[in-house]
Amino acid sequence: MSLFNVYPVNPITITKAAGSRVWDDKGQEYLDMYGGHAVISIGHTQPHWVKRIEDQLHAIAFYSNSVVMPIQEELATALNEISGKKDFQLFLCNSGAEANENALKLASFHTGRKKIIAFKKSFHGRTSLAVAATDNPNIVAPVNETDHIIFLPFNDIPALQACFAEQGSTIAAVIIEGIQGVAGIYEASEAFLKAIRKCCDDYCAVYIADSVQCGYGRSGKFFAHDFAGVNADIYAMAKGMGNGFPIGGILIAPHIQAKFGMLGTTFGGNPLACAAALAVIEVMQKDHLIKAAEEKGKYLINALKNTKGVKVVRGRGLMIGFEMESGLEDVRKVLLNDFKIYFASLHQLGSIFLIFSIIYLFYQVSVLQK
Ligand SMILES: Cc1ncc(COP(=O)(O)O)c(C=O)c1O
């Protein structure tokens, strides 16, 4: 049987990893600046993370959400602390798309409304509602098409206010990435996020912060949305949450109330995934990784701005994209083949963006300095 061929793959087989290094099946070492698309938050095979999962595996790997699971409560408390969202509630699932799907559904349950505001170039995942709120017609199947989603221009306050003035009483939620990732690293302005907060307050809609890619400390704050100094009502998380162990979740403001059966999942919140997520938070706290992301990000952004051939640099912390001048489109291939550095890339407007998608670059900075 062949694999269903949906991924354009690099011809590399990675067989071993440690920290920010990976090795292929021929023993060639690479510096991993990609981290499997923003997933590796504390480094590959981080020893505390491995041990936490191993210990949990020997105790119990899985049970369903039909019994009390203290490890879920432990994770909720740890998340309250590290995120600063003290009285928020936690619902656990398995991926970023699922986190957004549950967030959108919950907003609709909470408000009794159907319309969702999303933004141009957004990416929110591939499940039904999440993909409908994603601005890429190529990945929306006919069955996912809905007129419940309103796409507005990103960072356009007058357009947002006009939409609320016209249809405010029908709007369940606004969903926005604090830094658009797949689009090519575009930050939501602080004024824009504040305007979303105000419109949602004025019209009793739900502000959903898609933090799947820009969250978990990568920007130099736990949630990139926090730079605006206002809270969202729901934060969607995944990717860096488990450092590669599949887990997602939403943090939910206290005024949104749960009802039995409203949301649910078989695997979400299983003990093994919770152990992985707890290990991530413990390492982030012990090694002050959010501060490190902020500091190393400043260094890298500055270094990139002063690098010949780099046209534009965008981002915050270690969520950085840069665009090369024309004629240098092959830089990603050169970095991979000649320097053994693995990056993500996006082709846009005939040029290339390279994205540092690993959150905490333990050794990268010193390598780049050489
Ligand atoms: C901002 C954002 N939201 C949601 C998702 C979907 O996450 P997942 O692939 O875990 O479903 C992604 C994935 O790239 C993302 O970047």
C-alpha cells in the first residue's frame, strides 16, 4: 500500500534528534531551525520530558475522561501560572485545528450566534470550521464552505468597526493569530487587538486568540496576543504544548460556562499527553526559556537586519521570518545542502521567506556568530 501523497517532502530521513540537532540515516548532522513547524519548544528528546513521559507510561498511559484525572488539574494549574490567565478554565484536545474548532463551537454555544470574523491570509487548521475560517480556498472542500465566516483585512480597525456596526448582533466570535504564521510572519498590531477586545465587549462577542503557532512563549511572551495588554476570551494552543507529543487545548475565560456534553473527546487530556505538557512547562520555567526567546530573538532580528541580501525581517522573539533579495531565492537549499541548517520556507511574490520555527534555539545563536 502506498502513502496518500499530500506532502511535498524533503529527501531526508531523520532518525535521531537531541536539543536543536537532528541526524539523518547516514549520520549527517543538521541544525534544526524548523522544529517540525514550531513544535519543538524545549528541544528534541529533552531529558526531563523523556523521563516524565516514560514514568507516566509505566504508571498509566490512557484512560478516558469518564474518571477524575488529577494530572489534568495539575496541568490546568501550571498553565494558569505560566500564562498569567489565573482564573481561566482548561479544555484539552489533540491538535491545533481541534483547539480552534472547539473554540469556535464554544463561542457559538455561548452567544447563540453563527457568524465568525476571521482575517485575510489567516490559517486556523483543517477541520471543518477551522478550515472555513482559514483564508485559503485550495484547502476548503465544498462541504466546508459556509457563509458564516466573514473575512476582513488584517490590522484594519475601521473595517472591523464597520462590520460590527452593521452585523454586531449576529457575530459569535473574532478569531485571530497574534502573529500570522503560515501567511509569512505578520504581527497583529496592538491597536488592532485592543479594537477587537472593545468590539467584542460592546457586542457581547467572543475574542478567540489562535495561539497555536505564536503561543507557548515563542514570541517572548507566553501568548503573542499579550503584547496588546488585553485578554482574549479563549486561547487556542497546540504545537509547542507537548514538544512533539500530540496535545492541544483551549484556555477559557471564567465567564464562559461549561455544560455537560457541550465539548468532548476520547483522547484529549490523556495522562501521557498531560505528562508531556507538564514537562514542557517545567523546563520552560526552570530554564527561563520565554526570556531566552525574547533575548535571542532580539539578537537574531538585529543580526538579520544587518545581513547582506536580507530584504525584510519580521516577527518577535523567536518567531521570525525574513525575505531575501531577488536572485537569492535558493538560500534555503544552500543552507540545507552546504551548511546543513534546516529551515521552513514560504514562497511568496517570487521571493522566499525563511521562518525560524524552533522556539528555543539553544545552540543556534553561537553557530550563527561563527
Ligand atoms: C495558527 C495555526 N492555527 C492552527 C493550526 C493547526 O494546527 P494542527 O496542524 O495541529 O491542526 C496551525 C498549524 O500550522 C497554525 O499555524
